[in-house]
Amino acid sequence: MASSSPVPDKASGDSIVTLRSVVQVIAPVLSAALSLAAVVWAFQGLHFDFSHLKTGIANQSEQLSHMFPTNGADWRYDHDVARKLWDPLLTTMQMAIVGTAIGAVLAFPVSFLAARTGYLPRPFSNTIKTILNISRAIPTIVYALIAISFIGLGPSAGAVAIAFVTFISLAKLYGEGLESVSVGPIEAVRAAGGNAAQVFVFGMLPQVFPLYLSTMLYSLEYNIKDSFIVGLVGAGGLGFELSIAISLYKWPDAGVILFFMIVLVNLVDYISYRIRLAVF
């Protein structure tokens, strides 16, 4: 006797649809309530008071206004300050360039170890990637403080800190790029009798090179801003000059330094954009 297949219960199906509709309505409301509760908790934990912020702005607004020149004497003073900032400006650029170059070179071979491409045991690649992820959680300024404790004050410590952060980020991103390559060109090179080096040069590198270059350029842009941060803790450059200006309440000097920072970051961003546009 043939067994009959169970007939779906229409009432049961309707109840499932109704439950899903209720969940779809409740989930956004619950998420919004939890987010609002988290924000309220954070404000209360900090004892944040907008009146203190308003008072602080009112007290310092006159001081901060000195950052902007309003007459000929102010412009002449800013010009004199700017002439003294060329060396710190170059130091800031050098820290970013050296850190990016060292980090990119070191990240290149490590990315092969972190990539889950099947050439290495997966547990080994996972371990390397986990170490990179853990290291990325540490801010750049902490690495700068560690580098200063080993090397001493100065731009060399800043370059080392930036290089280490760049190495961690690029090794992870390069490894993820290798994981996404198409196997077609790789198999074609192998079929033609290519060795491991030829497989990489002709099968993998053309696919990942645009990602490598683009990521390195983005890293340079980010490192320009990072070089200001490491300068605040004694690594030199414009960041160090800004720290001194603010600590001595030299707001006109701080205004000129911030202007240099804004121009430098946007200039590097534009050059990086033009390079990516020309290459890609």
C-alpha cells in the first residue's frame, strides 16, 4: 500500500507568515530602542553636559579667532611662521613615505602566508591572519609610543610605527586579494609548463596588481594623517609643532600648521587619485 505524503496544514502556514511579519515589524523597533538605550547609557556614563561645552566655546572663541588673520600684521606673522614650517612639513611627508614603502615591501611576502589559496595548510594561514587582525586592533599612537621607547624621540620612531601599521593592514588586504584571484589564468600558465614563479608573475600578479597599487596609495594618504598623530607624541614633523603651539596657546601658529596639514592631505589625495586614474 503506497504511503500518502502529508498534506500541508494551511492554518500552520498562515501562522508562520504572521509570525514572520510580526518579527519584521518588531526587529527594527527593538534595534532602534537598543541603540537609543546605548547612546543614553554612554552620555550618562560620561556625565556629558552640553552646558560645559557651550561655556568652553564661549571662553575660548576669542582665543581661537586668533588662528585666522584679519589684518596685514597677522598675515606677515603667519608668513614668518610658514617659512619655519617647511622642514617639519618635509619630515611629515618623509615619515609617511618611508613608513608606507617599508610596510608595503614587508606585507608583500607575508600576504602569501595569510592568503587561504590552498598552497599552504589552512590552519597556518588562519593563524597568520588572526595575528594580523589582533595587531590591527592596536592604534597607531600606541605603536608610536612603543617605537619611541625603543628608538627615542624623533621621526625615525614615527616612520617605524607607521611602517608597522601599514605592514599589518596591507598584509591582510593583499592576502584577501590573492584569495579572490581567478584560477583560469593560473591553470593556463601551469598547462603551458610554467613553474611556481611564472605562475605568480603571469597568472596571479596581473590580477592583483591593480589592487596592490590602489591599496598602497590609499595607505599613503592615510599615513600622511597618521604622521601628524605620531608627531603629537614626540615623533617630529607638523604634529609635534602643533602640539607645542597648542600647549603654549600660540593660536596663530596652530592655525598656520593646520592650514599646512589640510593642504598636504588634499594634495596627496589629488595626486593619488590622478595616479589611479592614469593606471586604471
